[in-house]
Amino acid sequence: MAGSSAAPPAVNRVTDHRPALHPCFHAPIFTSDAATPEARQGRPGAVSPASPALDSNRPLMPDLPEKIGKYPVVGTAGRGSMGVVYIGYDLFHHRDVAIKVCSLRPDMEEDAARLARKMFFNEAHTAGALDHPNIIRILDAGEENDAPYLVMEFVDGASTLDSYCKSERLLPVAKVAELVFKCAKALDYAHRRGVIHRDIKPSNLMLTEDGNIKIGDFGVAQPPSEESTYVMGIMGSPMYMSPEQLLDEPLTGRTDLYSLGAVMYEMLVGTPPFSAGNFTQLIRRIVDEDAPSLATVRPDLPADVVNIVERALAKKPADRFQSGSDFASHLVAAFPSLSGGTPAEPDAEKISMARKVALFNDFSDEELEEVLRVGDWEIFGPEEMIIKEGLDDYSFCILITGDVVVRKRGQDLTTLKAGDCFGEMGYLVRSRRTASIVALNDVHILRINETQMEQAPDSIQARFNRVFLKTLVERLEKTSDDLTGQGSSQESDAGEPSNPNVDSHALPTHLS
């Protein structure tokens, strides 16, 4: 192929001018802030890495490997005690990439080497399955000379949020809300796919030159499959961990939302909500004590902001936001500009697609447009998970197009088609999901959570309540018929086994 034979642009690279990395690169990776005090303060003499497309008249550094896997190496992005993050060039897509290499030293203890390798491939497995604009993308993975490596998107000119957690460099409150909003939406995306990050902290959140935010470092993340092996135990940064994570209890996505709340707290006041002289004392404070009140520490903050942070930092998971979308919705309520000020008008194509759904037959055009404004329009491809069994998720979904399958403990129960609604039992009674919903083909859904519904006009809330009530009555009648007349071994008029556990009408009961 013509593209594969093109040579990468020659560059001049300056090394070791980035923040120090965690021994296995679970820390700032793609920042271009120089590590020297002169560079951090913007004084003369500060240097920052050039773009790979620049300085083509200077040779590559002699200590760089020529290639890692199929990627020519054009520079160094960072260096740690166990290896290097290189800048490579993707010949096929004509783009720079970051190549994160874990060099296992000969003098490493066997357990440490095993843990490093496990964290590496855990990140490839978990983050590699995610594709979200606010999550650093994993593009490829492999091994070179027994050293595992990850190929990731290269984020040039970014810095970690560590830089903005100091009292003298705090960002405007509205900007903090915007960044946390984007992180909450990204975590919601990951949680719905069964991935729990477990190490949300400022150094794993990258602020790009254009003001966007990206979540990185999924090395200790909990993957979606219960059969997958991952790094267990208390791993990560204790200062930002939830009480249940410090106590090594079973985790849900709400542990990440706690950590995000701790980051938000620190970005607002310049200090973390909890600190201590030793690990034992830190655990006791996080588990038993309340953080210093934001209203006292920074009395100029709006009450809504104080309430949001306090809820995110609640000791009990049930008292926190129940999902990243719930967290984001409360931020929108406090900062309407996060939704663009005036909610964007839904495009004609979405209106046309939704109008074909029988559930909306009695909705006026204005009401339908309002529903599309308050809900989240989501698209899934074949085999992508929409709802995961066992997760706390208090939203309901309307299947606009496509087909989905319901799976309970690995067994396919039934399929749903365009026009069906699912998840309303979990939404109504706030219960944990007891089955998964997986896309069979290209699927469009409209997802609405409790907070979003509260923002809808009373007339729309009343319409949905009537729809839910009617649906529940129909399911009760159907279940009653199944129990009183037709044994489970008999066949229905359609020639299919009559089984209430595989009945599409009874289905959302399984999703409570």
C-alpha cells in the first residue's frame, strides 16, 4: 500500500521534560508541560516537545529504537523507572501515536514483574473496548523483546489536572463544572459497559490545549467480564478512593463518582477533601469523617455546587449520584450552559425516527421534541452492551431502531424490537439490573434517567407515568394467564414454548 511505505516525518525531540511517571506509567503520560521549574512557570529557557511534523531538518535522537512493532519511533513523550513512553508514527493512518512500553528490568522481583505485566494488559483489555471522546483511546497492543507495549492516541500539548489543583492556579468554577461534566459522561459510558476505572485522580485526567478533558490510565480498572483477571486489592491513590474501595469491599461505578467528586473538591479549593500523615489515619478520616465544608472553606461558591460535591462525597454509595449521567444532569441544572444554554433542537432525522415508535403516538410534536431534548440519544453496534446485569442504573430506555437481546447469567432470554421500552422497573423502584441488554445489530435508543425526567414538563412526566402504568398492568395480566392456564411445557398458539421467564411482555421485570 502506498500509505504503508511513506517515511515518518523526521523530528527534533527533547526528552525528560515531562512530569515523572508512575513506575508502570500510571500517571501523567501525554503532557507537554516541561518538568523543570523554569518551564512550568513559563520563564525564558523553558522547552517543550515539538510536533512530530516539525523540525524535519534535525536528526532523530540516537538512543531511540528504530521501531516498536510496526510503528517507527520519532520521539520520546516521557520516561519512568520501568520504561519509556515513545512517540511513534502510524504509517497507515498518517498520525502520531503514543507507545507506552513497560520494560521489565532483570533485577525486578518476580511478583513486581507479574503485577506490572498484569496492569499493562488489563489496561489494553478494558480501555481497548472503549471509544469515547473523553477517554484516551487504545489503538493497538503487543510485545517487543518480551516487553509489553500499548499504542494510544497521542495528545500533544496536554497537561494533567494536577496543575490546576493548587490554590494559586484554580480554574473558574464554570470551567471546573464543564470538565467534571465531561468526565461524568465518560464514566457513565464506561460504567454502562461494565468498566470501573478505580483510579480517578487529577494525574489521570488530561486537559488538552483546546480545553477538552480525557481520562487515562485504566491499569487497575475492573473489566466488564466477571471471568476476567484484573488487579485486585487496594490499588490506586488512597487520597481519592471511596470508603468502600479503601475497605476492599465490592465496587460499583459509584466508587469512580466519589473519586470524581474528590477531584472536583480539590479543583475548587486547592486541597483534597482528606489528607493525613499516614495511611491508617487517612483511611479513618475518609471512612468516618466529613470533609471540611466547601461552604466554609470557600463561601463564594454557589449552593448548588456545594450540594453536588457533598452528594458525590457521601459515605454510603446509595446516597451518591447513582450514575455518571445523574451526576452530569445535576451539573447541567446548576450550569445550564453545559447543555448549550438553550437546549439544542433535535434534528429532523431523530424526530422522524422517534415518531415511528408507537409509544409516542399520543405525544404532540412539541412534547416529542421536548423528550428528545431531555433524554440521551445513544447509538450501539452489534454485541455492544446497553445495560449490564448487576449494575445500579436507574434509567429507562426506548428502543428507536434495531434489535436487542436480553441475557441473564449468560443465557439469552428473548429479543426486543424497535418500539419496545426496557429498564422502567429499575427506574421506578430504583433496583439493581438483573439482566443485560445487548445490541444484535445497529441500534438507536433514547435513554432517560430520573434527573432528566424531573427537568421535563409535568405533562410529559404524566404521559410516561400513564405508559408505565399501562405496561405494568398488561404484564401482570399476562403473567397471571401464564400461571393459571398454560403449563410451562405446553406450546402457545404460535408454536413456541410458553415460558414466563422468556416472555417479552414480562421482560422488564427481569431488568429491575
